[in-house]
Amino acid sequence: MKIAYLINQYPKVSHSFIRREILALERQGFDVLRIAVRGWDAELLDPEDGRERTRTTYLLRHGIAPLVASVVRVAASSPRRFLAGLRLALSMGRRAERPLPYHLVYLAEACHALPALRAFGARHIHAHFGTNPAEVAMLISTLSGLPYSFTVHGSEEFDKPQFLGTGEKVRRSAFVVAISSFGRSQLFRWVEHRHWPRVKVVHCGVEPAFHEVPPAPSPKAPRLVCVGRLCGEKGHLLLVEALARLAARNIDFEMVFAGDGELRGEIERQIVRHALEGKIRITGWITGEQVREEILAARAMVLPSFSEGLPVVIMEALALRRPVATTYVAGIPELVRPQENGWLFPAGSVEKLVSVLETVLATPSADLERMGEAGRRRVLERHDVDAEAGKLARHFQEAHA
């Protein structure tokens, strides 16, 4: 079966889970066309991302002129379908997060994608994220008759569904994927009960590079790691405040922030303000292999997120036999079990975070390793990339039965 994947930016450091899913589908015999709006000139650290870029078709790579030509061509060759697409784009532009011209650009992108889809022989379009990629996929479906589906991750999609037209995207789709039961419940809120069967749960998967790594002893050093984009919803500033309180109590620790992002400057200022330069290290963007090394060098991973879907880095840490200290928001409690494979604390509470950090640092290595083994077993049960891709494959096939 030939399917097309539509992503806003691909490949991307923070989108490695999409690459894993595509490659797992290909191992199951699917032919996958990668289509992205942008990403041809992004800085890439992982060689696998470099290979993926050579296999990706980019809609905006040559500017606006080809999009305009594509609109004219579709309008002339399929006027009824084009008018239906135009009406849909105008409808999506009402009360939307972005003004109407953006939705007309999405229509142009849909027109521009059609030749590549036809040349490839695609039978289905799947988009990642319920934002503009899902809208472009929906417009492609209107213009071509191809069925579409999309995966909703959160938390952005859950913050403003009425301004993203989430309900309309679900109603018109062949099916929708939520990455957790919590995510499915949020989609249920925005469509009528008769559409609930469209919403499927398919977990993000962890590749063998993580779960086949041999066991590594819990390090003796009091080192912790926080993996993720440096942004407001991940709670890094709260974590710096909690670490400052540990330092004031003369509790020894090392913290590695593995990642980069728009909040880096503010985080660095707070590190200096609390005189934690010798305690906290920021790596910037690093490769998947380097992420594995940072996780294995730590006693546990800490993720004090305010808002989430279900972070892939939690799966990766547990697959590497490292317990996780994180917040009980969204889909996280579906994977992390307190005292079994990690610790959960309320989002936004610096006092509870400090208490959990003290517990993690004081936990004997033997107990950390026991929790790590339990975490690995749970990830293998729920997040094996090939098993989850098998679920997704069945949904694609059922949509065409």
C-alpha cells in the first residue's frame, strides 16, 4: 500500500518519533512518500535525519510562484473540486487561530502536493499534528478524493481546538490517531458521539536503538538529566528554582539540560542568578546517540512539564532502564507508575519538585536499577515501534477495505 505522510517540518530534531514510525511502516511493506512544507535547509545533527531529507518532497522549497501555478492548474482542470476546496478553506478561516490568508496558502499547498501524490500513486494521506498539516491533508482530500487521517499529539492541539477546527478535521477524516487515552478523551470533547469510533489510540514507539542497549549500572554521581525543547511548557525555570533550593540545603547534584529552544537565554540568566553555573549544563541540540549517552550517565530523568501529550523522551529513558520523575499531566500517568518505574508530582509545585528531587538523589542504586527494569518492561509492552506501527497499518488497511 502506498501512503503519503504530510508534516509541517521534516526532518526535525524534535520529530524523530515521526521518522521512526515511517521506517517501521516501511519494514511492514508500506511505501511511504514524505511531504513536508519546510525543512530542506534546517540544521541536522543526526545522520538518519540527513538521509530522510533526501527522500522528502518540500512544498515551499521554490517559493510562491509554483504554488500559484498549481492553484491555476487545479482550478482549470477540476473547477468543482477546487471550488469545494476553496469553500472549505474559507470556512476554516472563520474564527481561526490564523487569519484567512494562511488558509488560502494551505489550499495552495494542497494544490501543489497533488502532482507528487499522483506520480507516487498514493492511496492515503496521513498528517502528523492536528494543526495546519491536518488542514492541508483535509484540503488535499477534498481536491483529490483521497482519504486522509492525522495524528494528534498535544498539547497545542488541546489548548485551542475550536480555533484549529479540530471537530471538522475529525468528522471528514477516515480516522484520527491519539497517542494516549487522555488524547483520545480530548478529541471526544470536540465531536459528536457518533464520530468517536474514528478516534484510535496508537502509541509513539521506541526503536531498538534504545530498548536493545545492554544494562548499564546506575551511576554513583548525583547526576540527573532533563531532555526536551527549552520552552515554557516544559517547566525548566521551575526546575532551576528547585535546584537552587537543593543547593541552598547543601545537597550535591549535577543537572544536564539536553536540548535547546527559545527559552534558553532566560534559563541561562536564572542559572547565573542562582550561582548554579557549576551545577547545571545545557548541551544544545544533540544527536539521538548523544541523548542516549546523557540519559545513561544520569540516575534518573526529570521532566517537570506544565503541559504535555505523552513525551517520547519518557519512553526513551525508561527503555534505557532509567526511572523518570515527572508531572501527572495528560497521558504521562498512563506510562509512569509511582514508586514502580518513577515518581509523579503536581505540575507547577516547586515544593513537591524539590521533595521528589531529594528522593531521587537519596534512592540507593539497587532500587533505581529495579525501577529502571520495571520501566523497560512497561515500555516494551506499550511502546514498541514495530508493534505500534502494526496497529497503524491495520487502520490504514481498514480504511480501504
